[in-house]
Amino acid sequence: VAKDLGLQLPEIRDRGIRVVSESTTQYFALHGKTGHLVTAERIDREQLCRLVEKCVLRCELIVTGEM
């Protein structure tokens, strides 16, 4: 994420960048030392999507500081 936004790692914390999703469970997070998008919770496809062929988890990247 840091690389995609053209930011250095300290800027990730300084700009208040965070990952949020529609679900109450936050499945993704930003790794503080690498700036990578990582899974924050176990993702159980059968529980989330049951009989749906295409399972999609949507999330948004929120930047509170200026870009």
C-alpha cells in the first residue's frame, strides 16, 4: 500500500491511513513495518459466502491526512 501510494513507511502512520470494511469484522490491516496489506482475521469462505460462487470481501483505504 505504501508503495502504491508513493509514501514512505513513516508517512503511513503520520497520515492516519487505515483499512476498513463494511463488515463488523475487520479482515484486513496494514502491516506497520512493511506497509503491506495483510489479513487481520481468519477468513472462512464457507461461513461468509456459503452458496455464492464468487466470494468478494470489500474494503476501503481511508487517509485522514493530506495527499
